Amino acid sequence: MVQTQPRTATQERTRPAIIDCDVHNEWNSQEELYPYLSQRWREHLQTFGMRGPSGATYPRFQNRRTDSTPPSGRKPGSDVAFLAQQLLDEWNIVYGILNPLTGVGRQLIPEFDAALATAVNDWMVAEWLDKEPRLRASIIIPFEYPDLAVAEIKRRVGDTRFVQVQFSGRPAEPMGRRKYWPIYEACVEYGLAVMSHAFGSGGHPITGCGWPSFYIEDHVGPAQSMQANLISLVFEGVFERFPELRVVSVENGFGWAPSLMWRLDTTYKLLYRELPHLKRLPSEYIREHVWFSTQPIEEPHRPEYFLQLLRHMGGADRLVFATDYPHWDWDSPDGALPARLPDEVKQQIFFDNAKALYRL
């Protein structure tokens, strides 16, 4: 995490416009959801609670910036006015996309999961989007129950402040599976992107070899899950079936993307007969349909290698900026990218790519 001093008036005037694609808003307590739940599900939540967002069987440390507790005393990320001041105002963020990590998608009662999704979205409208015009949001959906997820998507499409739907990084099945296709069909129909955010657990160990011992293993592990999801999306034919689908990988890293594309292309040339539904190389589908966020950014030791990495990915136009505010490992805009990156590339990453991706 890069701590910075307050900007001067001159810096305020010259700093570039930014679109932040990963802002984590939170409620101060689950009681904030009660007004948006029916009596049945409010009592259920009060009595039985909910399964948490991670699904992990070991505790995670308090993962917030030390300076992100608002003067109101609320939890970090739960005060819209303080978030606007500390993040949007400070860094000239013209759009910040809210990705709350709530536990929706983890509830084993389908109707409860759907009710929570609706409540979270209603809460975001009333407490965040209506209060701060620079904010946009992900539609929270019960993604393991696609019929209910599609119903929630349809409920939100009239509000253009919702720009994508949100998946956990580790759903119960790889993201290319046919069960999720109705969600993708709805996203294409209504012009929404699909975002997969790191972490979570669909009930399985979070690595291909079982449960890790240390938090650090979990922290660097989401890349494994996103690779599995992309392989599934490509080989199951999702991008062939939904040629307008846009997928955004958030907080999963991106330095691994070129080698994955190389491996998929090489393997496909050997085993293409198994996949007659594919018409193009796997790398072409990924290059056309997938965007990656910068946080966490994987920066080589030599700055010139970063541009080489972008070239291997096919260019800088598929990389969008994210702070991960207010988490402890957030990236401040003035320290996230290599210092000697060309101005035109920074402009793409900070603003232009997300503007095009989300049609802002």
C-alpha cells in the first residue's frame, strides 16, 4: 500500500481523470439490510444469520486501510460521504464502481439468496447511488440459481447506474458451465458486463490441491481460479455462443494471461477435434472478450518488461484501473503503475478502457 500526502491546489487541477473499477462498499451492520427485506427473511437473517462471503474455514485478518475509518466511527467503506472525500475527491475519480462482498451466492436456500441479492441492490441504490452521482455498481445476483439471478438482472436493467453483474471468483462450478448460460444471455440482451471478483468458495477447497495453510496462499491464489474459469468459458463455447459477452476479471492479477493463452492455443491445435463448436483460437476469444483489472498489479523488476507484458496480452486496451479501496493492499493511482509508462498507455488504463468497457 502506498501512503501519500494530501495534494496541493496545483496538483488538484492537473491530476488525470480516473475510473476506479473496484470499490468495496460495506454496511456498518447487517441491520442496514432489514428495511429492504420482507419480514420472513428479516427474521431469518436475525435468527440464523448468513453464510459468509469467503467460505473459508480459517480466519482472515482485519483487511482495511488503517486510515479508512471515517470520523463518524462507522466501519471502513460504510460511509458514503467519507468514501467520496477520501477516494473520489482525492484522486479525481469520475466513476467508482461498487463491488460489495456480501455473501450473496453462498446461501443454500435459493429464495434467501435471492432475497439478499435484491436487498443489497436496493440498499446500494438508496444509500450509495442516490447519494453520490459518481458511483456506479455491480448487480449482486444469486448466481448459483440462474432463474432467480436473471429475475434480479431484469429488475435492475432500467437503472443504468448498474453496469455489470457480479460473480464470486470461485463459484460452485467453472463459469463456462451451461447452468450459468441464462445469466450470460441476459447480460448480452441488456448490455451488461459479467465481472468475476477474486476469492470466495463455492463449497470446494480453494486450490486444486486442497485447502492452504496460510492466508498468504489464499491471497495469491485467485489467479488459479480465474484461469480455470477462463479455460471453461472458452472451451465450453460461451464466447462462441454469446459473441457480445464482456467478462471482467477483478483482483485476480493478469501477468499470467499471456502464458495461459499460449498454452491454450498449443493444446487446442493438438486436440481441436474435441471442440468442433470453436471456430477460433482460444487466445482470440480471450483477447476479444476479457478485461483485467490492475489490482493486484504484477510489475516486473525492469519497467520495460511491463510494456512487453502488455504486448504479449495483445495490447494495453484490455487493462482497467482498480484501487481495491478500502482494503489494506489498495493501490493509490500515483503509485500503481510503472513510473516510466508512456502517457498514452496510462490514459488508456486509468480512463479510456473502462469508459469503453462500461459504455460510460
